[in-house]
Amino acid sequence: MAVLHEIKDRARLIALPVAIFCLVAYFGYHAVQGERGLLAWLAVNQELAQARSTQTALAERRADLEQRVIMLRPDSLDRDMLDERAHAILNYGRKDEVIILLPKGRTPTP
């Protein structure tokens, strides 16, 4: 009977620290690995950086396309741009013309 009483006394002494340790371990694990934990936060930040770089690239592309559209409007018609679009769409060229094709995205230097 004394052994049983000794076990109960020691269990009472160790129960509270074990319960506190389990709670700290549980919340610590979820703070790192959880749905809104540290690793998820890092992944979201990386995804956000990728989205921002994509947004910047698309904004530059949009500005380029808007500039090209402005140059094709009737009130500010750029004859060179019109000629370039006619060549590209209709695959048209005269015999005395020299056509220099640049890779996509490369602009001619003056």
C-alpha cells in the first residue's frame, strides 16, 4: 500500500509540469508547422514576391502595348508603325526593301 501511495504522490508532483510541457509543445509545434505558422508565413512571402515580380513584368508589357496602340490611333498616326504592322500582319514587302528582323523584345539602338 505504501508503494501505491508513493506513486500517487509522485504523480501529483509531476502531473502539472508534464501538462504544461505538453501544452507548450503543442502550441510551439503549431506556431511553426501550423496552417498560419512560421513556415506557412515564409511560403506566403515567397509567393507574394513572385506575384510582385510578375505584376511588374506585366505592367511593363502593358505600358509597351499602350504606347504601340497610341501610335496607331488616327489622331497621332505613326506611319512607320503602320508600315511595320502591315508588314507583320500581311507578310508584305517590296522588292527594293531591306527588312531586318530583330528577336522579340529587342529594340533597335539609334
